[in-house]
Amino acid sequence: MHTDKQVFDLIHKELERQRKGIELIASENFTSQAVIDAMGTCLTNKYAEGYPGKRYYGGCEVVDEIEQLAIDRLCELFGAEYANVQPHSGAQANAAVFLATLKPGDPILGFDLAHGGHLSHGSPVNYSGKVYKPHFYGVEKDSGLIDMDKVAAKAREVQPKLIVCGASAYARDWDYARFREIADEVGALLLADIAHPAGLIAGGLLKDPLQQCHIVTSTTHKTLRGPRGGIIMMGKDFENPWGRTTKKGSPIKMSSVLNSGVFPGMQGGPLEHVIAAKAVAFGEALQPSFKAYGQQVIQNAQVMAQAFVEKGYHVISGGTDNHLMLIDLRSKNVTGKAAENTLVRADITVNKNMVPFDTQSPFVTSGMRVGTAAITTRGFKEEDCLQVVDWIDAILSDIENEQKIDQVRKDINQYMERFPLYENVSV
């Protein structure tokens, strides 16, 4: 029996929203009930500053086992030699890496936010752009693709200490090998932020950054389908490149440098209930069915992208290799803000998004981002995705038609009854 009716009524309201609607936000997914169950446990009561076997609190014997299990499963999933499962988010994972490897004012080279990058890769409104000296590469206007020769030229010009590859709205796979060549040429560390495609990489469906990049960060939700949180990994541990040593003169490994960047550098006590949920999700991702899920995510995205193209929408780069697509709506004379606000009234959730060389403000935008991770978890196949494109096009082609919006919403609510979510639970 829940004693706080006001809060739990609102939670139930959100559950009903998720059940009835079509979730196309590329950074969202639906966890398993087991992940939710792990998060709602007594582990939330336990403080555990430090790392397994080296805590600053007593009574950590059990959470040590849980956290080590999460680390071991994550390393197995990605073939990593090192993993840290404590970051509270992907942004904090990036912050910890920056803190551990850079000095204030050091130059960094990241993917331009306006072209599909992330705030934490050097945006001037973010700590990463305030503490460090950011420089950016972007996509080509005609192709929507990254020109690696231009990335190399930019790196030679600015001599970054750290290069970041990864994005929040880029639909193509990454040339990690070429990025590593560039990083080695200019003496930079290479960080891959795989927050969006992590689950697809874990399934062996996209290129593996752990083979080329010094450090890899990610979130644990999105395509990895775990709880909201962050992780840091390395394919191989290595001696820090700055010659830092212990008091006894022994070289310090990068694993120790990165661990200190998370705790005590960036965070205090880890969220052990969330780490338990991460362990559950990593265990699920190690099952053969997870690769099949990833394959369906990509197939659904590619079918949707092609359907949008055939209906006259400008899909940036012409298609997708992963779970998302970025759509420039200027050819339809609709802003991203108008699309988002109109579609949500039909119980279709997307997010407005800047597109390369956008002429609108970030609060309005000229585009929208669409992803298939969540609807694939619900059970959508290609034919379902084509129906979604038809509904979106019907609304965006006549955004003032309230009767049509209302009818589409009713059709969607009925349609989604075929794809149950969290059955037999109330929250």
C-alpha cells in the first residue's frame, strides 16, 4: 500500500502515458521489470564511497560483490579490460575523464553541438567549454557526413590534448581507426562517447571503439536498455602518458587515474541500487536475444528513414546506420518545435533538434530527431514503423487539423494495446 497517493497517482499517470503512446525519442528506452525491481531496493540505503575492497564506509561487503559483478559483466559484454560503473550519468562520466586527463585551459576537439554533438563535448554553455578550450569539427553541408581529412586538418591546427568522437544526433557509424591515427599524430588522447549506439556496439552490429580509442564512455540507458547512468571503459589499460608515479616511483595506470576522476574527483557515494540495476541490464545484454533486438532496432530505423525520404523529408546524410535519424523539416515548412508540440498531442513523442547549418534558434530548431530503440523494445517490426511514418506525415502535413490529430491519437492508443508494457504492475 502506497502512503503518498499524490506522488504515486502521478507515477501511474506517467505509466499510462508510456503505455498508450509511441516513444521515438532516440535517447529513451524501456527497461525490463527486473531492472526496475533492482533499482527499487534497500541498496539505496547504503553509502559506499570508494571502490570494491577499498571503501571509506563499513558494511560494504555485499555491495562490493554487486558492484564487482556489474564491472565483470560490463567487461565481458564489451571485451574491456577496465570498467568503472559508478558515474551517475554519461555527462558525469565525460566530466570525470576530462578532470582526470586534462588541465584547465587545455585544448579539446569535439563534434559540434549544432551538427549533432553533445553538450559535454565542449559546448560553451557547458562546464566542458568553460573549463577547457574547445574546438570543433562538423559535417559537410551537402552530404551530412564528417570529412575525416578536415578533422585531421583541424587537429593539426589546434593541437588538442583530447579528441572526442561520438554524438547525440549522428546517424552514421564512426571511423575510430582514422580518429586514432589523427590522435596519435597530434599526441592527443582519444575518447569515444558511445552513449547512443552502445547497445548496438555490444551486439557486434557497429564498429568497436574499444579496439582504437584510449577511453570509452557511455550511458547505460538508450540502446543498452539499462537504468539511467554512466560508465567508463578501456579496451586495454595502459601507463598514464604524463609519467605520473606513485610515492614509491611506480608508474600509475590509467585505470587508477580514471577511477580517481570519478571518486573523489567528480562524485561522492555511488548509487549502489542503480549499479545493481546496471548489473541486471548487462546480464540481459549478454544474452543472444539482445543481438537480435539490436538487429531489429537498425532494421526498423532504416525502414523509417527510407519511408521519410520517399515522402519528401530531408533525412540528414540520407539514411542511418544505427538507431536514429535526424530530419530537417524545412522542406515541409515546419519547425522542430511545432513538430514536437503537435505530435505529442497525438501521443507520438519526438524531440525537436538542431540540424547542421540550422537557421532557427535551439529553442525552435529546424529539425526533429527520431529513434527506434524504445518502439523495438515494445515489439515493433518494419511494418509497424511504416505505419508510424504514415501517422507522422499525416499530422505534419496538416498541423492545424485538430480533428485529424485527435483521430490519429485514438488510432495510436488502440494500436498500442497490441504491445503491452509492464503488465500486472501499477507503477
